[in-house]
Amino acid sequence: MATGKSSALIDAVAFNSDGLVPAIAQREGTGEVLMLAWMNREALEETVKTGFACYWSRSRGRLWRKGEESGHVQRVIGLKIDCDGDTILMTVQQTGAACHTGQPTCFFRHAGEDGWIED
């Protein structure tokens, strides 16, 4: 994944006032949305350099290398940014569950008449 053009890739990203950008992880092959997390510049640089998803954990206040504790890593196959450059879309090969709850995706609840219902 690392390229000589990684600086130009990262410079094109429009980080918000907190220095963050939303990053959506999508399963390679199916297009299933696995999760949304946040990246700062350092997390994006590490993702581009290593080829594995790295995020900024707002709750921990530090870099979070996806799978560092669970082993459920995301190997990045492709990166895209939207038309404004303020959202990242990653195509990944997911090892194990994407969600910290053990679910395959973080989007396992749907709207019902009385609230959110687990799939």
C-alpha cells in the first residue's frame, strides 16, 4: 500500500477542526459496510505505510491499530476520498469480527417501531 506519493495522498484530505476525518471500512468483494471510525493525520500515514487500518481513538486519546488486542485486523486493499476530501472510504480484508461486540459489522441493529432491534 505504501507509495512514494503518500504525502500527496494525505495532503489532499480535509481534516476537520479537531484534526480528524471519518473513515468508513467496507468489506472487499461484498461492499458491506463494516464500521466507521476516525483518523488523524498520523493514523492515515500509518495506514498508508503499513497497509493495515489504524485509527484515532477518541475515547483512548491515542492511535488505535485495528486488531491490536483482538487480532481482528483490517488489511487495506484500497483507499478513496469523497468529492470534498473530508471522508475516507477503505476497502478492507477483515480478519475476524469488525465490531468490538463480536459482531461481523458494527451495523447490526435496525430501526423498528419501538426502537433499535438487533439483527
